[in-house]
Amino acid sequence: PDGGRLMIGTSNTGSCGMPVAPDIPPGEYVLLSVTDTGTGMTPEVAARVFDPFFTTKPLGQGTGLGLSMIYGFVTQSGGHIRIASQPGRGTTVSLYLPKHDGAAVLDDGTREIAEPLPAPAALKVLVVDDEADLRDVLVEMLREWGYAPLEAADGAEALRLMTSTADIDLLVTDVGLPGGMSGRQLADAARMLHPDLQVLLITGYAENSAVRNGELAPGMEVMTKPFAMEAFAGKLRSMTDGVHRAMQRRA
């Protein structure tokens, strides 16, 4: 908190069949390590740092998503991440990324957006974001894909809509909302009105975003913005397929 030293190192590791680190499979990795001389962490805190929404910062000063996203990126890339920390002696985070031999595969940008399954018009999606441009784009795409979108600029407006609309199926909300209610707090309040509501939290790490500690509840997922419409379409598909199939069975 009062300044210190940050050391960033890179190296190749695991060559010639040498062990990489305990409990990491043998192989060649590029190691990225980041070491600070900060306050360090207790073993109990270090064990939870990758949990979504876990943060030791005061309310409104951290989302608890940064390290969980790093963990997801590293593991989805076939890598591994380790933390070594002691109170008063700083922290070292080590990222082991699998080494790639050969030419890079370039993206020519010609892929088509994977649209979700056609949605019945009765399937309502409420989009809550104070960024009007992003909200307009999401609402337009939802409408093109066959959903019946509703929109709100903050938590209070969203709750008014949910109180007067009984059949909202999916809530898409920014984490950092104006007016004193965060997207996570809105999601919890919305679940009181609609217990089976699916919730997609989106975040761009807004400065005043406020997310309370805790795990994601079932039926809640997170995306970070900016995101590609292809990714948004895929997330919609995974979250609304069950709703869609249930409506088809009832029909």
C-alpha cells in the first residue's frame, strides 16, 4: 500500500525432461513470474484468491474477478498457475504456459457469428447497463435473434420492470451500475422476485463497481467486456437452451 518493488521475470522451463514444479505435468513451458514486496497473504487467503468475487478490498474497490479470470485463461490454455506468499514478505505468482513450437495460426477474421437457437418471442431478456451504446447493441442483437428484450439503465429501473413483468427469463446486467446498487446486488434482489431467473453478469471493471464477496450462485455466469458478439451468442445459447427446451415441451 505504501509502495515497493515489483519484479517480472520470464524463462523457459522443463527442457531436457527436467521437472518443472511439484504437481505440474512434465513438458516445456514458458514461465512468467510476478513478485512483489507487498503485505503478503495468509494461507487461508491464498487458498481463495482464484475464487470468483473473493476480494479482501473494501466494498466498491475491487470486484474479485481479476485473478479468477487469469486462472481461467491459464488453465484453458493448458497451463498452470501457482502462488507463493507469506504475510509481511510479499507474493510471487508463477504462470506456466505450454511452449508452442511451429508457426502461429492466424485468424483471418472471416468466421461467422454463432447465433443462439431461435428463441420464442415469449422469452424475455432484461439488459441493464448505464452505457447506452452497449445496451442498444445488445438489445438490437437480442431482438434479431428472436428474443423479447427489455432494458434499464440502473438497478432501480430494472427492479421496477421486474416487479411489473412476471415472466423475465434472463437478466444481463453490468456489475458496476450507478445509483448505489451493483449488478451483483441487483441479481440477488431479482432472484427474490424470480427464483429461477438466469443471470449473466458483465463487467468492464468500472471504477465504482461493487460486488460483495461470495461464490456465483447456480444459474449465474460472468462475461468481461469488451466481448465479441460471437462470445455473447454462445453464452446466451448455453444459458437459455434449457428454457427453450422446456417451452418446446410445453408447446
